[in-house]
Amino acid sequence: MKMTDALLDLLFPPKCPFCRRVQDAPGMCPACEAALPWIDEAHSLRELRGGLLCAAPLWYEDSVREAILRFKFHGGVSAAGPLGELIAQAAAERLSGEFDAVTWVPVSAKRLRQRGYDQSRLLAENACKLWGVEPERLLRKVRDNPPQSSLDSAEDRWKNTEGVYEAAGEPAGKRILLIDDVCSTGSTLVSAAGVLLAAGAAGVVCAAAAFPRPEGENGGEKGKE
């Protein structure tokens, strides 16, 4: 270990992104690994509007919801590593052979300046580490729309994502894995995937860290994308 790394660990010891307990190494602790709300195989792949497929490993509730909100809005970037790895595992298990390039749903330039990082890009970068590749920037957000989490109705969320993305880079001919943090109504992913397909992508599949549990199931709560 480098001296600078040792000093950083002394000043800022690694914590589990879910329970926030200090531990010896970065990542989730064994207790959380055993207790997290894992999605069973039957529910880990969803078909969104237009037949778009999305995989996710966790239910968006309890400590998972808190960790993702902390990651998105309060600088909790230590969650990017374990969440990115879980996204990669879900994509490999449920979408194997369906993609040959990886990109992410970008934040706007304004939000990037305010936040200092793009959470979905960090997730994509950490997911790609397991495959020894780099994610490609294939989308650009051209309008700073209100956060999806500020909208209550599904209709408002669908309208909120219209016309906010444009293609970047070279998506034509590629089968793309599109990564985001949470897939709730799927409106953000469907909108972004539509832009990629219109730009000539050969196909798009999606992966996220979490789905909201369907209403009516035990332990469920209304998720927000």
C-alpha cells in the first residue's frame, strides 16, 4: 500500500456504503451482503416500454435506498465501487451476449458542476473494471430538467424525459449496455435508449443498481428514479 493510501485510510477509514460501519477494506461489509434486499431471479429482469430490457440486483428500499440517495446527492461516492460491481454481475447473468459496448445515462452540465461528479458514469466505470474495458460516452444531456425524484406521477416522469438527450460519440452499429442508478418507471432509460437507437445503435439493453419493489408486495415502498 502506498503511503498516501495508508494516510487516507487513517484519516478517512473505509466504510460500508450501506450500514456506514468502519471496516478494513472498501466495499460492502459481510453483514450487509447477507442482509440486503436482493431481488430474486424471477424479478431481476424487467421489460420496459417498447420491449427494452433492464436488469438490477437489489430492491430500492431501506439501506439500499439510503445508500443510493447518499451517493447521488450527498457525495457518497464510495458506493460507486460495490454498486458498480453488482450492476456488472446482474448484467452478466441476465444480459450475457446482448451488448458489446457500455455507456451511461448522463447528468446535465449544470448538475455536474453542482455535484462534482456524474453518479451513473461512476457506476459504469466500476462495472467495466470487472470486464477490463472502458465505458464510452454515447449520450449528452442537453436540457437540465427537474429531477425525476421531484415528480410524483408516472405521466409527469415520462414527459420530463422527452427531448433531454442527444447522441454523442459513435453509437452506430453497437449493441449497448445503458447504465443508470435506479430504474423506477423506466422513463429515463427508455428516452435515452431511444436516442441511441435513432443514432443507429444495433441494440440497447439496460442495467441499474435497483428496482422499486412492486406495489402490494411485503416490504415495498414507492421508488423514485
